[in-house]
Amino acid sequence: MFLRVFTTASALAIITATSAAACEIGARVSIVGNEFPAIQTVGANAQACTGGEVTTNLTADHQKINLPGMQGNPAEYTSAIIANSSIVALMNDDVIRPLDDLVAEFGQDLKPNQLVSIGGQVMAIAFMANAQHLVYRSDILEAAGVEPPKTYEEMLAAAEAIRSQGLLENPVGGAYMAGWNLAQEFNNMFLGFGGQHFKPGTAEPSVNSEAGVKALEMMKALSAYMNPDFLTHDSNATNAEYRAGNVALMNMWGSRAATLVTVDGVPEDVKNGFAIAGPMTVGGGDTPASTLWWDGWTVAKNIPDEEAEATFKAMLNGIDPSILQDPEVPTQAVWLIDGYEPTPAAIGVFEAANAGTIPYPMLPYMGLMHTALGNELADFMQGDETAEQALADVEAAYTAAAKEKGFLQ
Amino acid sequence: MASEAQRPPLSLRLATNGFIVVWLILAAFPFLWTFWGSFKVELDFFSIADWTNALTGTNTRETHGSAFTLAGYEGAWVQEEFWRNVINTFIVCFFVVLTSLTIGTLGGYALSRSGFKYVFWLLIIALIFRAMPPITLVAGYMLPFFEWNIWGILPTTIIVLVAINQPFTLWMLHSFFQNIPKELDESAKVDGCTQFQAFRHVIVPVMWPGVITTGLFSFLLAYNDFAVTSMLLSESNRTMVPEIAAFLGTTYTEGNVMFAVAAVVSATAPLFVLVMFFQRQIVSGLTAGAVKG
Amino acid sequence: MKHRTFFWFFLPTGLAMVLFIAAPIVSVLIQSVFAPHEAVFVTVENCGPFGCVQETTIDQAATQELREAQPLGRFVGLDIYLDRGHLALAEMGEAWRSSDSLGGFFAELRDLPFYGAMAFTLTYTFVCTPLLIALGLVIALAVNTLTQRLKGLVIFFSLLPMIVTPLVGSLILFWMIDSRGVLGTFLAYLAGDPDLSLKASTPLMWISIIIYGIWSSAPFAFVVFYAGLQTLPQDQIEAAQIDGATRWQQVRFVVIPHLMPLVTFVALIQLMDNFRVFEPIVGFNASAHATSLSWIIFNDLGGETRQLSAAAATSVMTIIGVAILLSPVLVRTWRDFRGKT
């Protein structure tokens, strides 16, 4: 493995040297997952186990690799690190195994809320959480004489105040890039308005509803305060706008908060004005317009039991509470591990969880809906279609895809 | 090529040179801009606040005390060990060029020298093969490659890149071989050579301009490929382009754009040497005497 | 050349193509007429770090039997080719009946993913290809008049648009044409409109992608033509000069006919590559304004739930599209071929 987090890994070597004695495995372990620092930490600690070879393949393309890599028999990967959105693809094709027996045997120290169970069977062990929430510039809000918004309606008012006082021209930022990002922002807003993506218990879409139209209208209203290129801005571009001091209010991922103003060259006033808060509500609702996410690991189904056991032990070592002793690690994520003390950058995610934010749905067909939303909503945002037309297109696109996958007849 | 009588009139020369200058600016400006920007911090490189920051390096000066910094290069080469990816890329490129030229030259030569109808259909089929979008091909490879346990290693990627590039190589070499007169190898055959000997002793010495040009494209394909290398190589065997893509970050996580920019700039240096070296082969017209269309 | 000799010469390259291209194409064809089995759902209680909810999941035991009986999936014939994500015949008919004018019909058609993608793809292909061939030819002719010493340098810089990885090349240009980037500022100054944004407008985005396409592919045409010029028969040029041909006539009647096979070759390759345009759309984050068939495939394969059958069907349609597009050039090649033998 490449030492992407070079300093972290070398610092960890000292810590894990002491805990490694506890991790003795008897078979090969092969891990596939995303590549962000928190997962690099987990991977490096899993590799501290002795007695069997532990290999990792941590890449941004993990979602395209993990399914084919686990479908063979024996599977190439014995563990995939996934999130609540991506576990569905592995569940749909039945390539991960229930972990109840392994949890009973080795997982006594896991906290109950780390166990992800589907239909009563533990299928994954979660180790970190994430959510989108408000990030703002306290100095600009103060200059404009507005409080940090608690609702999207207040956000609009604050944006208008900032613009009309000539402080910033486009004070609102948002990852509205057509595709996955735009769909995710719609999901947030739609759930905030109390919408449900599907008719209960079925795969029939129900986004073309009052909540859907209201969600789109709110997004359109917000986009008027964004840079006109908003349909090309992903979270990287949105963060770049924030760092350049062009944006005072945005809904951003908690996982990005810790590094937002620590990179080279961020101006002092942006650094000093940086502030975060919990997610906002919308339309007078109580549920925040955001979604909760977890990241966790699974164990492959098509592997011998001894490899499954070794994998479980190695991954358990990867998320051992001792990893938090490295001062870098607690800032890398909002950990669900025992003994984690939230850093100041984590309060957004914690507030999201406490305010009853809805977790991103773990439904077999949610991925298709997300793709359909991402493709069809841009027409509305550009003003080419009405909200109803765009949502009807979403349902039509989703229905075609769901029929192909056998989710709808 | 120009004798004294052939010298173009002044007006034409001025127009030609003017055109070349304009084209060079168009071709090289984005690269030079990137080169200049690679010594800045990200905020200056993208200069969202004010585009002149990219020239003056305002934020770079505030952070590093000077308008230029090697932070991007240091991050890419020292911290991220980019040289590993460079080595992988050159292994892949070397073997892709070697293999695809060897088998492509044989195939292209055969296609240019055989007059049967199936030659035409083979060329057409090769062309249709090339129409297949690489992403679909790659998605199809994944499952068998995992089953056979050959996923993630360099040789697999090399063979796949060679195969995907064969239709192009065949077509290109076929066109070049057609420009080499048939009489050359036919007279050799009359002298008692087998077809392969005729190819080896008569055609090989005169085929280099075409082969080098084709090789250049094979090289660039292997060098720039993203669709195949990003999906078929494991993290530890990555070539440069997927690594650069990884520097850019994803929704979840912060990338480091300046590492990517520094990597792009430093990766272009060996190409400079390469083109400067081979242009002499292309330009000197090794075959100017031997080849007559 | 004898069949036998030909066979041995062609074997290595043929084998590589059959194994790594032909076989996958066959499997893609099969995949495009089969779809995954109908899923049997059960509602279960899912628990995680944030509490428990009732959610639907696939009943694996029930689905397992179906899968074992028909491992390829269920046969759906051409259904996938005809659904809304592809040819969308039903939606097209509906649009025809419901729209009162031809313009309205085309607007509805553009809203369907396949036709929206085709509109951009064809525009891109037919604007880019001739322009980049012309540009490449002019550069090759101009460079050929330079002195030896300058040539190497000029060739190197001319190749830069091709050398810089498309992924990064388009990203760099994407930032340069940002309304606050160096080119964006320059264009806004030229247009006298400080709010000009290339990325917010569909037509301007199309133009940007097309210019990027020409810029990044012209070096390819240039190198091929330039190499071709090196084999230009000097005696024919001299004969033409003796006949008193002007410079333009020499180009028109000697150089271009000599390069014609290469022009055909470049046209074939570029028509095909432009039809499969993909990188600039991703690099420019342009999917709100412009899509292509390759982008649709990428999108089908890139979601949380991969739509393999849909991607397979689009791939087959790409191949058919390329075949139709290339047919005039192919007919020409066929005539040349028959003329020669």
C-alpha cells in the first residue's frame, strides 16, 4: 500500500506495535474501500495484524471494483468498506455474509450502535458517521447583521441581506453539479419537506409530489444567490469558492469541515470567520433537510470461514479504540468508535444526528432513483422545464431503469 | 527541401510563420499557464477571487513568503511517492509500444500485401471493434479477470491496452505500408526470399517513419489512458493518470489539486525528451530516397 | 500473398483482438437482451448507528432459485433497446401525438436521454472532424517549411494539447474559461459583458467543448499529415514546378492527393472518436448541458446500482451508430480496394 497518509502511518506504527500483539490471524485478508484518510487509517491498522497477509486496495473507484471482486468464488476481496448507500449493491447481489456469529465470538467490545443489521442479521460494522450541515462565515453574517440561519428560509433572507449590503455578490454555495451532487441536494430538501421517495413497501416512485415541487422551488430560490455556474460545482469547487472568500453560507459535508481552512493559502479573514452549525430545516418542518451517513466494513460471503474470521479480526483491529491515540486520527472523521471525543469540526454531524435527521435510505432501488434525479433535475434548474415536468421525467427515467433491474414489473 | 528557386515569397513566409506563432500560443498557452501555476498555492492557481492572483501569487506569498513554492512538487514526489507511478507508467508504455508495434507491423504489412477480399473485411471488422466504448469493454473484463486472479497487475493492463489499440495500429500501419511500393519486396521474393525474409530485409529498413509515428500514438495512448488503467490496476500498481485523478479528490474527501498540477507538469518533461529525440527520425526522412508513392 | 503466409502474419494481432474485443462484444450483445430477474421483496427492520427503520430488501432465498434456473437473467428481447433510456419509441409516439408543432416535438425529443445525447454528439462530430483535419493539414504544411532546427521545438509544442492528459487538460481549461479565470475574464472583456459565463449557458458550453475537441485532436491530424509529407515524391513536385504550377496548385494537385489515404484514415479515426466523445463532458462538468452515448454508458455503470443491461444496449447502439457514420468512408475504401486489385 502507498503511504498516502505518510505521517499518520508512521506515527501509527508506534502505537500499533503495542496493540499488534493482540491481533493474530490465520488466513489472508484483502480489503477494498474508498481512499480518504479515515479509511487509510483503518486499513493501515488492519495491516498491523500478524500471521496472515493483509492487503488493501483503497481507491475512489472502489464501488466499481468491489462487486466483481466479491462475486467470484473464492472472492478476491474478503472485506469491502462501504457506506449506507453502497452496501445496497452488495446486498442486492448477495456477496456479503451475516456477521452475528463472529460478533458474538470476537466483537464484545463493539458498541451496539456500530452494528448495522438488516432484517435482524448483522451485515456490517460501522465506524464513522457523516452528514451535510451548515458552514458559514461568522464575520460576514455579523457584518450583515443576521444570525446563523436555522432554516433554509432564514438562509434566503440572510443571503439577501448580504447581497443587498454589497458584502458578497453570490453569498450562497452549494454542490449543485448535475448528477450525483444535485440529486443529493434534492434528497436533503425533499426529506426536509417530509417527502418519501417511494410508496411505502414498494419500488413505485413518489417524488412527483407536493414535497418534490416545494423542494425544487427552494433549490431554485437558493440558486439565485449562487454563482451562475452552480450546475458545474461539485463539493470541491464549492469549497474552493468558500476558501476564496466568495461564499458565506453553504450546506457542506461534515467530513470536509476539518480541512476546509487548513490548506495552504487560505486568507486570514476566511480562516477567522469559519464556523459550522447543524443542518437547517425547511418549510416549517422538524426534520433537518439533510441525510445521515455511516461508513463501515463487511465480510465477503464467498470465502472460507477461516478467512472470514481472519478478516473480522483484522478489521476489528483496524477500528480498535487505540487508533484514536494518534492526535491526527480524531480529526479525520466523526468516529463511532468507543472513546472518541468529538472535535470542534464534528459538531455539525453530531447536531444532525441529535436533531433526528433521516439516514440515507438503504433500499435496493435507491441508487437508481438517485441516478434518475441527478440526470433529470438539471433541466428544471436551468429553467427549461417546470418542476412537475422535471419530476415526471425523473419518475419515467427511474421506472425504465427499475423495470430493467427487475424491481418493477 | 527548398532549392533557391523554390524559396517561398516573403509574404507567404510571413503568413506561414505568423500562423505557426498563433498556433503555438494556442497549443502551448494552457500548458505554460499550468507550468507557471504549479509553483503557486491552489487559491492562486484557480484564482477565484481575482484572476491576476495567478500571475502575482498573492496568496502564495502570504503562505510561503515568496511568490513561488515547490510545495506541490514536494507533496507529489516526496510525500505521495509519485515516482512509483512514473516507473509503472514507463513499464506499461514500453511494453505496450513494443508489443503493439511488433504484432501490428506484422499484421499491417500482411494486410497491405494481400489482395483478397477478406483483407477489406478484416479492416472493417477491426474498425467496428474500435467503435466499442472502452468503458464497456473494461466493465466486461472485471469479472473474468478477478476469477482468473490476474486483476490489478501490470501485464494484464499491458495486454488489454495493446489489444484495444490494435485496430488503430493496424489501420495506421496499413496506410503507411501501402505507401511503400510493392515492387520492393516482390523483387526480393523473385530473388528467392520468403515473404518473411523479404519483410525482414527489405521492408523493415524503410518502414521506420510510419512505425515511429504509430509508436508515438501507441505511447500516448498508454501514457494517457484513464479508462483502462483506473479500473484494472490495483492501488499499488497505479500508473500516473489514475494517481493524478486520485490527487484530485472526491465528494467525500479533500483532494490536493496542486499535487496533481505538479505531477502533470513533471510528467511532461520526459515526453519533451522523447519527442525531441524522435522528431529527428521523423524529420530526417530516412526513407525519402526509398519510398516513392 | 498466400493465405497461409497471411494467416501467420496476422495471427498475433488477430488473436489479441478476438480475445479482448470480439469476445467482450459478444458478451455485451447477450447482456443487452437479458435483464436481471424480477426481485422478490420483503420488508424488514434495519438498524444502524442512527436507530431502526422498516425498509424493503431483496429476499435472497426466493431470488436464488430464479437465478439458478436462468443464470443469464430473464430474456427481454429488444425491450431495453426500446425503453425510455434508449430509443424510447413509446415516449416518442406520445410526444408526436401531444405536441402541436414540429418544434414542440423536437423539444420533447431532446428531453429524452438518447436523443438529447445524439443532438450534441452529432453536432460535435460534424463540426469538429472537418475543422480539425483542415487545421492539422495547415499546421503540417506550415511546419514543413520551417528550418530543421526549429522543427523539433515546434513539433513538441504542437503536440502538447495531445500529450497533456485529457483528464487534466480539460480540467485546466475548465478553470481557465471560468468566468473569473484568465480566458473567461478575457472573453468577458472582449464581449463587453462582465457577467458573461460560459458554463451557465448551453450554447456557450457546446462551443467550448467543440473548441476543446478541435484543440486537443488537431495535433493528431498534424502528426499523421506531417509524417505523410516526409514521403512526398520530390520528382512530382519538381515536375509540377516545371509545368509552372503555382504553390496552391502544387498543394491542391500533388500534396493533397498524396495525403488522401491519410486524410481518409484521420477522418475515420476522428469521426469514431468524436462520436464517442466523453472526456471533455466529464472534465468540463458539462452533463447539465451536453451528454453523449459514452457519457450515458458511464452514467449507467457509475451509479450505486449498476445498470449493466442498459449500458450494454447503449454500447451496441454506439457500434451501430459508428458503422452508419463511417459507411460513406467505408464505401470509398471499398472502391479504392477493388480498384487496386
